[in-house]
Amino acid sequence: MSQPPIDLYYWPTPNGWKISIMLEECGLAYNVVYVDIAAGEQFEPDFLKIAPNNRMPAIVDPDGPDGSPVSIFESGAILQYLGNKTGRFYPTDPRQRIVVEEWLFWQMCGLGPMAGQAHHFRHYAPEPVEYAINRYTDEVNRLYGVMNKRLEGRDFLAGDYSIADMACVGWVKPYQRQGQDIEAFPNLKAWLERMIARPAVAAGLAVGEERRHSIDIAKDKDVQAVLFGQRAR
């Protein structure tokens, strides 16, 4: 008996891609519920019931651990949940799981926030802030170096392909907009190419891509107020 589809509350960003990739890799049926973050839909009361931090992604699984629906917010928690649900890409061996979790939380606490800030100050700040641009660009450079060293002699970050790799790929994919030269990181470059060549990764990255560039964030002040402030449009 097939399971009912999972509702994925989503917008095509590096955090959203993590979950669309995982769902594709696991072959789980899902419905995409677009949360237009430029329009402020992340502040809607119904969405806040499942994602109180007013950030996507979030999921609602009709077939939760006890057979009843469950909602989950925060991309790392969703990846862990789906890994536990399917028994895939999240090892059960305690030592292997520790390594996956190390690199998952490294992304959540380091790569994602730093790459996001580099992207923001390089492209969206109302006026150039040289210190901030240099600070975050240099930190992303350091983090790329950490990944490059880790990937020496390895195909993936935590041994076998895992949710740790899925968490990171969307943050490395736009390396140019973060001010990085991928050629300086040959192991990371090879990993990125390996990742994007996976059919499920390509499919996950393609979900809603046509919506991604529908608004010029750099020029639309109302959209900036929503994305970088604390209010609905």
C-alpha cells in the first residue's frame, strides 16, 4: 500500500533544495506547497502553525511515526526525520551517524549562515559595506577550504553519500555569487560535479526553478523589506 504524499512547504533556495533533493532521493511522493517568501507568505497564520520561525522549508507527513500526521520545521530536522523514516542516507551505526551529524550541523551552523551573509552583503545590501563583504567572503573561503580538505580521497563528506551532502550542495552551487573561485578547491569542485550529476539532485534543484528569478530582489525595495525585515508585504 502506497503512503500518502508528504506536503513540502517550499521555495527554491538552498534550504528548500535540501528537502526536495532528499524526497527525490528517497522516492517519496510529495506535493509542493509554494511559500512565496518575496510576497511574505511565510508570515501567514496557517504556515506559522507548522513553522513558527516563519522560515521554509517545512513538511507535513500524513503518515507520521505513530501513523498520524506530523509537521516538522527546520531543514536539518526534516532531513533527519526523513532519514529515520526511510532508513536511507542517515546511517543507523552510531559511529557513522556521528560523522553524518557532525557535517550536517557544520552546514547548519557554519556554511549556510556564512554563505548567506556573503551573498547578502555582496548583492543586496543597500550600500556596500566593505568590512562585511570581506568578512563573510573570507569566511566562506575558509569553509570551502575545510570541505576541500575533507574531500581529499573521499567521494562524499561523511563516508557514503548522506544527508550531509544534500545539506551542503545548495550552498556550494552558487559559489560565484559568494565571491569564490571553485578552481581553487579541486576536491570540492569534483564533489559538486558528482552531486549535480545525480538524477535526484538535479530533479530536486529543478523544483520551482522557474519561480526563482521572477523578482529582482536587488531592485525591489518592498521585497527586500519582507525578506530582510520582520514583516509581511
